[in-house]
Amino acid sequence: MRAILQRVGYGKVTVENQVVASIEKGLVILLGVGPDDTIAKAEELAEKSARLRIFEDDAGKMNLSLLDVGGEAIVVSQFTLYADTSRGRRPSFVYVAKPELAEPLVDVFAAKLRNLGVKTEQGVFGAHMLVELRNDGPVTILLES
């Protein structure tokens, strides 16, 4: 499982001209699922995402987590994080989990964030989404399980 965490001042996801997710300060999380991923990996990565100290304290140091600052999250399924670009100029997606595995694991990831106390919204699995955000810092972190 791969996640790109983007620290944001706001984030929004639109599908077919309808806003399906919207947050203020927090994280927009692009989440890719591989064929060997499990519920345990999804929960572990969600916990790490919530507790990663990437928000600034009063001294300007990255010492605070999403939980510490009361931040929100949007989870966006992003199968292209598993693109194989080792050959040619067109990405291959042979290492992407099938939708019947990926969708429930994205839901498990989001549910774990909620269970930790993070207000969490989600994009629409498999939909063409427009993701809008104001990256704060910018701070962008890649996590893998």
C-alpha cells in the first residue's frame, strides 16, 4: 500500500460537478493498493498517517500530528501510484490490486482514521475525480507499508 500525504490548508474532491468531499486544515491522502495488501497493512498505514508529525508547533518545528492539530483528511483512491514505468513511455498497471480487493481496503484505511478521531471524507472509488487543494508548506510525504 502506498500513500501520498499532502498537508493542506483546504482540500476538495468533485465528481460530475458535485462536491463529494471537502476539508479545511489537514491531509489530502492519495492511496494506492497493491495486490498483496491486507486489512492489517491498511490499518497500520492509516495509524502512521494520523500520527506522523508533519504539522508545525509554536516554534515552527514539525512536531505535531494530524491528531494533535485536530486536522481533517480526505482519502482518494489512486491506482496510478502503482504504475510501472520501467519500460517504454506508457505506464503499466499490472501491479495494481483488482477493484474487489482495493475498494474495501481503501474503506478500511478511511475507517481507521475515523476510529482514531480524524474527521475523514472520501473520494468516489473508480470515478473520475477533480482534486483541488492548497498544499501547505508545501509538505508532501510518501508512505509505504
